[in-house]
Amino acid sequence: MKIERIVEGGWGLTHVGSKVTFVRGVLPEELVTITPEDSRQAYQFATLDQVQEFSPNRVQAPCQVYQQCGGCQFQHIRYDAQLRYKQQMLEEAFARIGKITIQETLPPVPSPFPYEYRRWIRFSVFQAQKTFHLGFVQERSHKPVEASGCLLIPESIRSVVEEIKNRLGTMARLPALLSSLEVRASAAFGSHLVILKSPKLFQGQAESLLKAFQDIPAVAGCVVTAGVPPAGRKHAPVRLVSGEDHLFEQFQDMAFRISDRSFMQANWAVYAMIYQTLEEWLGTCAGVRVLELFAGVGCLGLSLARKGAMATVVEENPFAVADARKSASVNHIGRCRFRPSTAEDFLQQVEPNDYDVILVDPPRTGLSKRCVESLLMTKVSRIYYLSCDAPSLARDANRLCAGEYQMRRVQLFDMFPQTAHIETLVEFTHQ
């Protein structure tokens, strides 16, 4: 079969008869032999057997477990070509889902580091051949893959991961089941945070886990937490901390606090480029009334406030709000209000002309219908939408443009090289 194009998720698309077929690890215009599997009514997946005619954009994937691991989809593609394919995937999402044609196509912004860019990584912990391993799961499967040597993390995290791996190797059994093990790193301050999560924990189990993974060189703190208490217990979920439960990271020459229960950006270099673009599109910040929804720890809103904007930072995670307040204090930033609330609930209080600009950075699922309806009621002159998912962005753009907004500018940022994930900043203006 000849591969027609790359589509959402990084899949190669071809047709076997009338059935749409998705193939992993291929490139457009390549002639390949495949084995169909997992057939559905209108589409199917297929396994790549052999490439008969190679694309000039194909390279040898450097990761030894690339074919098995579900973390990356584009390591077999030249980096400049990755950017082009992502731009095409974004434009297709707008056309197919949003029914919108992008009028002004800006060139994608590449990551300064195609590899070793992630400032945090979350592993699953599994046992194989009587030894515990760190890894991920195969795509469309729960089968684990050993991946402690992931090439997307920098050397500083890799050294911490290696120490954790060595400690796991000496254990005959774990004190409790681990659902995930996360390592975070501050590039600016050289410190690390280890976060261990378990579905259920007794106090003694948590203490044993903490003892096993604390005191790792360059690790500022270790946190052990469980989602729910063990059956029959009515007390609060277990959470133990050794050392610090947060890191500070530098952003726009400011120090931002990020605790273990707050979201942390993966690629800070690209996140800085997103802010610079946002500031450029805004023009002057002095006196501009900015509402930031889904603000997280407030990096964007506080940075704009430092430039003279009057920022209202809205975030439903109370721990992230606490981090944002602390960062504002540490950096002596005034002209900023903090509101622990969902975006939907806060927008119910907003009257037309309360704000000049609204900035939204929702999760992968995008904006709820209620949120879009409330945004339209504000009649704010400009909406800046930062998205990590092209289909949900295209859907929401369609809803906004069906109101009184038009899409003025669209900029793709390669926040996650080697993967099919797309980060996009869109400017909507009120007609």
C-alpha cells in the first residue's frame, strides 16, 4: 500500500479497499507492506511489515525501544519534516472538525532541543523476571516496556532515574503497589523532586516507600501519596513528604514555585517562546485588564502583570493557586488577583467590558460548551487560546467563530518533539 498522509495521533493513513487503515511508523508516499488487524466497521489498524520505497524524510530512530514504546511517534522522521507534518495535521483538524480555513499560516516554531527537553517524566513501575523496572506501556495495550533510558529527558534527570533504577533492582518486593513514579527537575536551580503515587496506602507502607527513595543526590524532596485510603479506613488519604514538596523554576527571569500537586510544564524553553509570542501579539501590556483561565501556577498571567497588565488569575486547583500567590510574593508582583474557581463558575460573574483580554489554556479535552457560551457573553475584544490538542481546539474555534469572533492568527509551537502532540496559540478577535 502507498501511505497517503499523516493524520491525528501521528498515524499513517492508507486505504485497503474502502476501509481507512492506520499504520504506525510510516511516512507519506512510502510504499509499504502491512498486515491488517483490529478491524472495525469503517476503519482498521495495521502492522508495518516492510518499507518497499523509502521517504527521503525517514531517519533511523535512536531509541532502542521505539518500536514497542507508546511514548514517541515521530523518531523515524527528520525533525524539519516533523514540523511540516504537524502543521498539516493542525490545518486538517481546522478544516475537518472546525470547518475553518486558516487564512494566515505562520511557520511552526521548533523546539531548541529536539531531544532531552522534558523537565519531568512519569514512569510506571512493573516487575519482570523477578526485578522491578521503570517504563511505559505499549500503544493500545497495557503491556509494559522498560524505558528508564528515555531520550527525551536531560542528563540531570537521567542520573536520578538511574539511582532509582538501582534501588529498585535490590528489592525483592515493594512495600506497596506503585501506580506511577515521577521525577521533576528545575533547570535553573538544579534540584529534583520524586513523586511516588499508589492507589491505596497504609501509613506504614508509605513510610517504607519514603525510606526507600529518599536521600537521592540532587533530590530536594520525595513525596509519597495515595489517591484513597485503604478499605474500611475513614481518615484522609495518606501523604508523606521528606524534604521539600516543591521546586522553583525560572521563567522570564522570575522564580516560580511548583508543588507536587500542581501541573508542571514539560518543555520550558518552548513555553518561554509561547509567552514571548503572546506578549508580542498583545502589544502594550500597561493597564490592560487580563483574565487568565485554567492558569495553573500562573506563569503567563503573572508575567503579563509584571509588564504592567492588571491580571486576574483563575485556577480550580487550590495548590496551584497557592503556588501562584507565593510566586507573586517572591517576585514582588502586584496588580494581580487570584481566584480559586472553575473557569465556568468564574465566567458567570463576568460582565461585558470587565476585561480587555481573556487567556485560556484548557486541558486536552478543551473548553466545555458552557465555558464557550459564557466566553461569548463577555464580548471581550481578544481571546487568546493556548491548546495542547488540535481536534478540541478546532471544535472550540468553530463554536467561537459561530458567535461574534474571528480567528486572526494561529501559531504552532513544537512543545513535544518526537511525538504527534501539537501545541497551538490562537488569537480570536471580536467582530
